[in-house]
Amino acid sequence: MLKVENLTFEVNENGAKRDIIQNVSFQLDDGEMLVVTGPNGGGKSTLAKVLMGVERASAGRILLDGQDISSLSIDERAKAGLGFAFQQPPRFKGMTVGRLVGLAAGRPLSDDACCEILSRVGLCAREYLKREVDGTLSGGEMKRIEIATVLAKEHKLAIFDEPEAGIDLWSFSLLTQEFERLHRRGGQSLLLISHQERIIRMADRILVIEGGRMAALGSRDELLPGLIGQGSYQDCARLSCAEGEEQHGNP
Amino acid sequence: MAILDTITKGILQQIDPKGFLQQGAFNLRYNGSSLCHGDSEHVKIVRKKDKPGIDVYIDAGAQGEQVHIPVVLSASGMVDIVYNDFYVADGAEVTIVSGCGIHNSGCDEARHDGIHAFHIGKNCIVRYEEKHYGEGEGTGKRILNPVTQAEVGEGSVLYLDTAQIKGVDSTVRKTEIDLGPDAKLNLTERLMTHDNQIAQTGMEVRLNGENSSAQLVSRSVAQGRSRQIFHPRAVGKNKCKAHIQCDSILMDGAEVASIPEIDAKHLDAAIIHEAAIGRINDEQLLKLRSLGLSEQEAENVIIEAFLQ
């Protein structure tokens, strides 16, 4: 279980402090899927990075199964059970797809095992194993390989930062099926940053981040109508965040 | 079969990963002279009479054959200069595994200069693999100065794969290639320097024949206070295509200078160069660390892959 308490991340801009994330609190149960959504520039990706340890929180706590991981480095958090798919994965000259997926699995993988993982993200696997993770791959291929690196291992919590970005419709459909499968299977918690309605519809709960703050937190049934224009999620937000205040002491 | 000592065996494992088995066509040069040698049906190795070195004659019957000609230097203070010529008949397909390893346990410098000249006929496929490696607890320098010259005949392809693994204090590499009509060159250079090592590479590819093409890729890692200088040059004298790509990772207090040069002497010569020098990318480190690797492990993986 992940518990986030009053998480704040601030940056120093020309001598002035500015909060990118402010007092974010929520809980994610084992096997639960939380989709974080909201306007561009609202702080969603920063929240994901702070959870993974790519950025360090200025205040607040992150607890994974009761262990405070706030001061752990990114690799220590990975060992503690966090997986993270970057929104813009880096390219590696000389690194083959097979090698990267093997590193992600944390153990030597047979070609067949590697192919199985890659096929889950719609890559015709065997031809990719020897290819380099460099400029010869398209953005969509890079993105799917990035997701495969998280699928290569069982995590307590897998975080995907805009997994749909740059992916074609066919691959996106396959990807949503994979997320549904992961979710149905249970075990690992899933946190997805997304703007896609189809992904938001899969969520158990939805967190809306706007201007670095929690604008709403609630179940899919509570928030989805507002998000897809059938109501106002801000109405729900007041309700949900009021609940959050009780639980986590949010302002 | 010659019996090899432990040092020689260890060096051969580094410079001849395909395996030096003393079978088929082979020649092991050890401290300035040939320790063992063998011919095959289609590859004959003949010792030069006028200067140190060998002539390797590869006939058209060689199809997918390997020739192993490593050099091991383990005598401190030795300067070994060798001239090897390769004559490849029309239509032959061959892999030549060369390379030199120096074990210097003394205080005098040990140096090997290998001058290799390739005379490649028409429609051949030649793969040349050369690894350089240095080791030894002595204070004497380990120096390697290779020269590679090749005339590549019509329709032939030359794959030139050179690597300096580690432990070489100083190297000056010179490569000159002439390409005939429809000839192709695929050159890959990988270089690792550390401590106070110095490496200089000069390569010139002359695209003389119509529709000739060349791909030159150089990848290097400079650590410690080492210094590397690259000067690749492609000269297009006919309708041709060439692409030069130099990438270097800079670490610690090392220095890298990359000076690519392209020279088009024909209207239909299309030549491109790219050069990049930089430290290890932070995003690559973060990605690997997000997989559970420590910073040092991530760095090692990035370097290993880069030089693969």
C-alpha cells in the first residue's frame, strides 16, 4: 500500500520559491488503479517523479507498505518495489532492446521470455531484440519499450507517466488491454498519469491535479462524469477533498 | 601445436574472442618472431624475406574462412615493427582476426607497430577485426601504433572493426582506405582510454570509384586524465556516399578533440559528418537507476553498451 502525506515539491526561481506540488495526500491500496489527470503543466508528472525519487520532495512523506521511502534514492525505491515508465524515455547508443529488458527484469532472460514481454506492448519481438535503443527507433517504439521495462518485473507499485503519448491507435488499444489485465490480476498497484478517457475509465479512483494541488480525489463513478463534460468535477472535488481533509489533514 | 604460457593465453582471450585454436590458417607473433603458424587449403601465410612480417594469400576458394594472426608482446623494452600484407583474390569471403596485446612487467616501454596492407580484389567480402589491449604491473609504457591501408576492388565490401579495450598508454592509429567502383567500407572504431593515456586516430577514406560508399563510426570513452584526438576524413572523388559519425563520452578530467573533415571533389559526392562529445546523459542514468542499478552500475552498463 502506498500512502502519500502532504507531499510538496518546490523549486527556486530567481530567488523566489514556487510550489510545483503542494500538500498532496492520498492512499493507494494493493491492487488498486489510480489515474492521475488534470490540465497540462498542473504538476502530474512532477508528482510521479517525486514518488519515484527522480525529484526529491521538499516536504511530506511517502510510505510504501508502512516504510518511509521519502529519503531513499531512486534505485533504492526501485529495490523497495517501485517501477516507473518515463514519459520521455532516453535513447541509449549501443544498448540493445533485449539487454535493456533483461536489465529491467533484474535477471537473465531467454530470448523467448524477452519476446513475451515485448509482445505485450505490441512489438513483434524477435526482430527487436538485437536492435539498439537509439535514434533508429520511432518515438512510439521507444515508448512501448519503456513500458515493457516496467512490465518485465512484478512491482508493488508501477507508475506510468502518460503511457499513451506518441502511441498509435492500434498499439494504444493493446496497451489498455494490458493495463486491464494487470489490474484484473491484482497484486501490484497501478498509478497512471493520463489524459485519455479510455484509461481514466479503467481507474478505481481518480486524482485530479491542477496548479500543483489536489483539485479532486474520488471514485471513477464520482469524478468521471465531470471529467468528460457531463457535470463538474469541481463539485465532486469539494466533496472528495473534504473527505481527504479528514483523512489526511489537507487544507 | 605450440604450448602457450599463461600470460599469452590470457592476452589471446582478450584480443581474439573468437578463439585462437591453432587450426586452419593462423600465425602467432610472439616477442618479435613467429611462434606458430599454419596454412589452410585456401589461405597461405608466407614469411617476408626483406622485412619482418607475413604475406597472407587468400584465394577465391575461401568462403567464410577465418584467419587468426594475433601478436603478443611480453618482453619489456622490446620494439616490434611488423609489416603484414593481405592479398585477397576476386570473390573470396574471409574474416581476419588480428590484434595485439602487451604485457609489460618491467620499467622499459614495450611497443608494437603493425603496418597492415590489404589488396582486395573484385566482389570480395573481407572482415577485419583488431583488438588492442595492455596489461602488466610494470611502470614501462605499453605503446601500439597501428597502420591500416586498404585498396578495395570493384564491388567488394570491407568491414573494419577496431577496438582498444584498455591498458594502452599511447597509440597513434593511421588508416587509409581507397575504394573502387561499387566498393563499400564499414568502419567501426571503439576506444577506451583512462589514467594519463593518449590516443590519436587519423583515418582517410578516398571514395574513388563510382557508387562507392563508406560508413565510419567511432565511439570512445575517455576517463581519468586521458586525451583522445580524432581526425576522420572522407574524400569523395566520384559519385559516392559517405557518413562519418564520432561519438565520445567524456568523464573525470579527460579531454577529447574530434575534427571530422569531409572533402567533396565531385558534384554527386554526398558526404555527411556528425560529431558529439559529452558526459554520460543524466536521463540514461536515471532510467537505469529506476531499474534498481546503483549509479556506478548504471555508468558501467552505459559505457559497456556504448563500446559494444
